[in-house]
Amino acid sequence: MDLVPDADERELLLDHLARLIVAAGAETFSAAPYVEPTDRWFPDRWTGDAAAVERVLRRVLRYAGLGDLELTLDIDRFSNPAGKVGEDGHPGGHEGAAAWFAGIHGGVCSFGVDVGQLGDPAGLVGVLAHEVGHAYRHVHDLRDPDRDLEERLTDLTTVYLGFGILTANASQRFRSGISGAGRSFYSRAQSGYLSPQAMCFLLATSVTARGESPRAIARHLSPNQKACFQAACAALGPRDALQARLGLPCASPWAAAPRDRSWLGRLFGR
């Protein structure tokens, strides 16, 4: 497996990130804290129900600067047998959707989550970060009319907002253990529209451009993502050249938040 995207994809990702920085401003990219899978960011006990999802979703909205918005949340089995669900939560639309965002009306965001996601809260938080990315792009009039491109740009936007650790980890998840019946299990799940390599490259771009510590970020990444992230950091080159490539006037390091173990951190094995 290649740990970093090829040269053409790297240039395309940097182009799109630079355009987003111009459109939405450099301040958020340069100063937004990296949201980590710790109690500092997600202190609420996970109860596996609608209330738990809503608590996480409200936190992610607030971290994206959208805390003034109200929300409606539907939790059901939205996917039909073909695995498709539309933006309104009804069959027909996104392939294998885990959640959806159906716009903002009267200051109220509409979200939905497939009930099958409630058993994987560590993956769900990354999925919700993607859907909040949609809301951010809606509020700031950043949406692209090409639906597939818009999904990929939404993944990119999550890194811009400081959600890159969450969405990189959620881009590919491996789980194993012992079931209640005493049988071992192993599963693999993917979310998002960019590859894990692309997400980790974007996260490495943010960390390098801001002059942050790669080690502090890598410790929160799953093993495969950590390898991709470290390879991307090594491939990016000097910080000043990257800043110029992105059109950044300067980087503003953010003081690291306390790093505590939590239900989410434990699920990531940290």
C-alpha cells in the first residue's frame, strides 16, 4: 500500500485546500484547535442512543463555529437494501450512507444517522464531523454544484476546521475482539470520500504549515493512518514553501489542549 497519494493527487489536494483558504479565510486553518478523541473534547458518557448522538453533534457544531444553530436529528435505518439514502433521509441517493445533512432552514440544521452506526461511536464522531463540514460549507456559501466533488471537498473542509484526526481515523477503521457469545470478530469499515492516504496527507499539510508537533498528532491516529501521516510529513518539504503554496501569511500555533484518556480515546486504543 502506498502511504501517500501520487504527485498529481497531492498537487490537486493542495490546490483545493489553497482555494478553500482563500474563500473561507486563513485564520481558521491557521488557528483552529485540533479536535482530539479525548475527554477534553468529548466528555459526555456514551449511552448509544439518540441523546448521545445529539450531544456529540452539538459539540462538533460548536467546534466548527456553528453553535448558534439549532438542529433536528432523525435516527432510523435509513439505508434501503441497495445501501442508498437521499439527502432527506429517504432511500435513493448516497451509497452506503452512515449519516446525512439535509440543509439549514430557519436557523435549524437537519441531520440523520443510521441506527447501525450507534455501536461504533469512535467511527460515528468522524462521520458527524463530515456532516458538520457540509453544514459549514452551506452557511459560508462554499458548496460546489458537482455532488461528488462537493463530498470530497467536504472531507477536505473537515481538516481545515480542525477535525482531521477524527475524519482521518474514520476514513478506515479496523475492529476486532470477542463477542458476547465468546466468538472472535474482525471488521473493516470506511467512511468519507477521500482515501485514508489523502486525509492523512491533508492533516500532515495542516500540521506542517502551522509548525505543530507531528508527534502530538500522530499519537491520536490509528496505526495505518499514523504511518500515512508520518510519510506525508516527510514528503511535504520545508514549512515556508508549503505556506507560500497555500497562500498563508503565517502560521499561528495553537496551544495544545490537555490530552486525557476517554471513552473515545480508549476505543482508539490510546
